[in-house]
Amino acid sequence: MQICTKVPKYAKICCRNPVPNLRTDVKTPFLKKIFKKTLKKVLKKLKSIKEDEVEQVE
């Protein structure tokens, strides 16, 4: 799944949901920690965006 949001005067920001690839992409606990932190930040930003501005692309 891909979550996209249109930003006025800029381009469209898209964020692929990396959760299904977690096991293959993240092999060390250290990387997993960074990955989770980054994912949380991204999700927080996406939640702060109004729902009507977010367009989901599957």
C-alpha cells in the first residue's frame, strides 16, 4: 500500500508502507530500532495530515 498526500505549491509526497518487508529488509536489531523510529515519525506526520488530503493508492 502507498499513502500519498498532495502538498500545495509542491509535489505529491508518497510513503510506501514498509511493514510487509520488515523481515527481509531489517536484519540487525540496531537497524530495526532505527527503522521503527523512522516509521513512527512518518506515521505521526501522516496522522497529522487531514484525512481528506490523503489519497490511498493500493
